Amino acid sequence: MHNPPRQVLIMTIELSRDETETLRELLQERMLRLDKEINRTDAFAFKARLRQLDRTIEHVLGELSSALDHERA
């Protein structure tokens, strides 16, 4: 399966620490539900879209965690 080049949109969002932690928690909860849905799904195309969404959420979570870790330092 060939993936098209990733389009990058540069965006700055200012969030408080509490807002960032809340967003991280919401995304973590969504990933847990998404993983269950991926495991229950038999339709290949739908499963592929869910996996892509999972990877996107994982990337955003990494950015949020990195920002929180950087703020502590």
C-alpha cells in the first residue's frame, strides 16, 4: 500500500498545563477504544483507516507529552 506524501500544517495552539493534560487523557482514552474497535473490525479498508487514525493520535500524544516534559525541565 502506497502512502501519499505527508502534508504538514504548521499550527500553534496555546494551552495551559491543565488543558494539555486533559487533552492527553482524552486522546489516551480514545486510543484505547480505537484499539478495541480495530480488533473487532473485519473490513480491511475500515481497519486500515482506524489504524491510520490510531497512528495520528499516537503522534499527537507524543507531541503533547514532549511539551509537558519540556515544561518540567
